[in-house]
Amino acid sequence: MPSPSVPSRSATVSGRALATLVAVAAVLIAAFVVAPPWLAASSSGGFADRRQLTEAVRKAFVEYWPSGSRDYSPDLRTVVE
């Protein structure tokens, strides 16, 4: 009869598996923290930060609103896309 104080072989995690899990966690954290702003800046018409995006929205909306047209102006279309 096996001793209850000795963990079974399937319950132990090797150092290599633990290192792999830590590496995968680090990559996922980087993907969720670092990648979104970088991807947004590269694919959103060059809006690298919140200030630039806010200024672009303000300028485009001020141009769009008094036009009376339901179609977006080219600047507003760029911001929305």
C-alpha cells in the first residue's frame, strides 16, 4: 500500500514544465498589455496615443456636424475605421 505522504508521479510538475508555463504566461501578459496600443497605433491612421486620437475626433466631428450630411467626411471615416 503506498504511503499517503508521497505524492503520486502524476501530481509532480517538472522544472522544465514549470519554466514553460511561466514563459507562456509572460508572453500572454505582453500580448495583452503591450501589443494592443502598438497595433492600434500602426493600424489606426497613425493615432499613437489618446491625445492624438481625441484631437482627430474633435477636428473631424466639428467638420462633420454642421455639414448636414449623413455621410461621414473623409477625416471622420478615417477616425471611425
